[in-house]
Amino acid sequence: MLHIEKIDLLCANLLENKNIHISNINNFKKILLKIRKDSHENRTVSSYRSNDGQLVYTSFQTLLSHKDEIYHMSQKENDLREKYVWIEFSKEFCLEEKIPHMIEWWSKANDIIIESGISRDEVAEAAKCPKLIIREGFVDLIKTFNNHKIPVMIASAGAGDIVYHKIKNEIGHENIEFCSNFLTYDENDIVNGISQPIIHSYNKHVITEIKKNYFEKQKLRKNIIVIGDSIGDVHMIKPMPIEILPLKIGFINFDSEILIESYLTEFDIILIDPSSLRPLEPIFTFILNIE
């Protein structure tokens, strides 16, 4: 079967899923064909809902829910989320108006973590929390990328230590680069700060500077796949060379009726309410020419 026929069939099969939407079918095909011919990723890694539909923990909630003595602090973090999350996804604010609120949100959340007095060992133990669930299919996807020598960067605006330990516990971290909000510790291994600059939903472009050496090593690679659940995630690639044609895959975890229009403006393909990555596997099968 010719590549064109394969990609036509792929797109037809994808669109049979009512939770998958493609912004521009012709452009989507063009990107896939280029990547195949030329033969990285807050909650993008973790799931928003479990397979039974229950809400699960974010990395920040995981960090603060580990010990009974500091459990009340997780409620403080929840209160912050309720206050600011609507701004993050609101159409009433432009990007420039959202950024100060995101900085304020992340700064206050980090202050709560520092106030908790949690230790390095407790952070590692917290990452084993069963309510922090990696999206179904993510482990297999990373293994596939490893088998094809494709580097992966996990760029998270969440609690980097939790993300790192969760990935390490589930699949190891070979071939994975992490860029996130990592905790700093004092001489007694008690948290006393957070790495700078703080990474929030709308400044992920700073990752190209923070990880300048990493991107320098990858400079000969002409394709990049961005997978994210915030419109801010596509900003990661804005400093990239213009010749790079990215494939942008977006997740909508909630309020899909409200968010779908703006997400289709930024992403090439979106998956609604995605506890699993399985519906997207045919895309990677095609790109990597896996028969």
C-alpha cells in the first residue's frame, strides 16, 4: 500500500473516534509524511481521570498528600487550583494577562511545599502514591521511542521530583530528559526551595534555554512531536529553528465544549478526555513505519 493510501486510511480510522479531532487534515497528513520520510511532553504524562472515571492526583497533590501531618496543606493547594485554573483556560484573558496569575499561582504552590518540611526520602516515597496514574499506553510509547533511538524530553510545569520518580519507578529513565520544577534541599535533606526559573503553563519556551546543551545535541534532528494538555505547551517549540515542522498533539481533560475551538487553533490533533494514549498509537506506528 502506498504511503498516501496508508495515511488516508489512518486519518479515516482516527476520525471514527468521536473524541479525536484534527484541525487541518491536509496539513496533518503533510506533517506525518515528512516525519515518516525523515525517519518530547503537567498532566501530559499523568492521567486526569482513572480508567473508571475517577479524578486522580496531580504531582503537587501527590507531594502534599503523602503524610497525615501535612495533608491539610494539600487542601491549600486545591484551593489555589480552584482560584487560578479557570484563568489558565479562560477565553476572557489574553496570554499576557494570564502570565502574572500563573506566576502567582505557582509561587504560592511552591511556598506551600516548602512550608511542608517534606524530606527527600518522603518525596521519593510520595511518588509511589496509587492515585498518581500514568496515562495508559504511555509506558509502551516510551519503550517504542527507546527502541527506535528517539530522545524524549518530559517538560512539566508540575512537581518535577514526583514526575521524575514516578517515571523512574514505572519504566526507568533511559533516553529521557527531564525539565521541571525541581525541589532543592538543605544539609538535612529537607526541602528549602525550588529550581529557578519557575516553569508554569505559559512560559515553557524557557525550556530551550534551560536545556540549551540538550537541544544542541539534538540539533540535527529535523522533526519534533509535542504532546501536551495546555495551549501553553506549544510555546515550547517557538524558539526552535523555522525549518522544523512539528506535530502538535493536544489533550483536553475537561470542558471540551468550551476549549475545543482554541485547542484546534494550536494543535494539529486533539484527544478529548484521554485517560489512555491507545487511540493515538496508529499515528506512531505510521511515523515509525512499524508493520
